[in-house]
Amino acid sequence: LVVHLCRLYTFGTGFNDKPDLHPSFKNTDWMALIPDETPISAVPLPGTHESLTFSKLKFAGNQVWTLEQQLRVGIRYFDIHAGMWLASENEISIRDDKWMIDQKINLQTVIEQIRSFLRSHKKEAVVLKLTLQGLQQDKVAAMIKKLFGKFENVLWKEKGIPTMEKVRGKIVLLDNGMLHFGIQNKNSKFFESDKLVNVEGKIESMKLDFCDRNIVVTENPAIRFQDTKKVAKKINQYLSEFLQRHKISSSNQGCLGIISMDFPSPELIEKIIHLKPCNCGQKLGAGSKRRHGSRSQTEETKVETDG
């Protein structure tokens, strides 16, 4: 099995552009082991950048897995861009950030699919950042508020940092500066010119944010008109190596917030999942435990050897 998986995924690189996801990569309930009193800002969360932007063009695609696949493999943060070109349109389409290409899925379907997942995995929480695109943003904002009214019982729209107990089974919205609800958030600035720079120092300076002030997001540093796969191969390798060191030697293990990625591999996602939550001066538990049997144990040995 391990030999077969190695053909599908390059362990240690953090990069994957294969749309098939092996059934053994299943992290559907990993948040269940996080103590209820943990602020969600203290939980290191694997996420995707432009989560539903799919394209074979080298300047346009960011992901290969569907929303359901991403949820299954353990992704808990989604960066969604939505909008419309024409005032005559009557649904909120998901689009990419660069070209405003319709991704053939609408916002209501996205919310419904996440809600369906959370109904089956009640201990999980999903963080959602929604960015408005296009020429009709005022109309889109009004339509979103109306749409969200249909999902009040599954949405967390408050601005303060909740504990895990309060948001299990919910979609946690981030403030996008336009809809005027959701949790305050900030960029970690861990990346400078495509390199991780002084991360541990930056973590120390943002400790209060990780504990209960803001959701901290490490955005993918790729810029427009770059080859997204080429950049992701480099960035994900940096992340994979950094996470290995961080887990072993950091005095602030788990104080990373959300890591938003293009083309992440299953093993890169698992490296984030298996970190302890940030220690905010209370007992936050020992982090997630592996649930993948001999495959993951063998994989972990392989990853550490590669590091």
C-alpha cells in the first residue's frame, strides 16, 4: 500500500496536482479531539487558497480536489470568491480572483455541501472567507445577506473569537470588510518574497492574536500571472520543511492559525492537523492523534526521513 501511495503522491514535497484522492487519506473528524475550551484562533487549520478555482491553464488553476474531497482530507478553511458580471443574473456564482471565470458552482450549493458535511461530522467546524468580485458587488452583498438568512442555524457571524464548543457543527465566517459581519482576521506575513522569514519571531509578536484577538491567516504568496503550480511546488516544500522543524523545536508549537495553500498534498495537510493547538495559558490538550493505522505511521517515518 505504501509503495502504491508513493506513486500517487510525492511525500515530503507538500505538492499534489492529482485529482484522485486515495480512500485512506481520510481526516473527517480530526477536530473532535480538540478541547472545547480552545479558541478557534488557537487551532492550526489547513486551508486552501481560491478553494474552488479549477483550471488546466498554468496561470489560472489553484486546486484539483472538489469541495467534498477537500473536506474529507481535512481542509477546514475555504477561500471563496463570488460575484456576477450582469445585473440581470439571479444567482451568486463562484469565480476565480484573476479572470472572474465561472467555476460552475454557486454559493448556495457551497453552503449546502458544507452543511451536509457538518451534519455528518458534528464535532468539526469550517472557516469560510468570502470575497466579492465583479461589477455588481452591492447587489451580490444584498443577495448574500438574504441567502445567509436561510442558513442562520449553521452560520457563525459574530465578530468575537469563539471557543470550539460554540462553533462545532458550524460554518465560521470571516469579516471581508464588505458584509459587516464575521470574525476579524489578519495576514500573518510569514511569507516575504516567496520565502518564510522570521516566522518564530512573528509568532511571538502575534501571540495575543492567536489566543483570542484575531484569526490569523497565512495567505499563499503567489501573485497574478505566475505559474500557480510552479509557485506551489516551491511554497509547499518550504511549508513542509518548516512544519517539520516547528513541531520538533518551536516553543510556540501550533501558533500558526490558518495556512492557506494551493495544491496541498495529503501529507502536508496532515502535518498541520497533527500539531498541538497554540498554548494560550490554559491546558489545550495534546493535539490530534493519528487514525490511519500502519500507513500513516510508515508515512510519518518517511516524512521525517525526508526532512
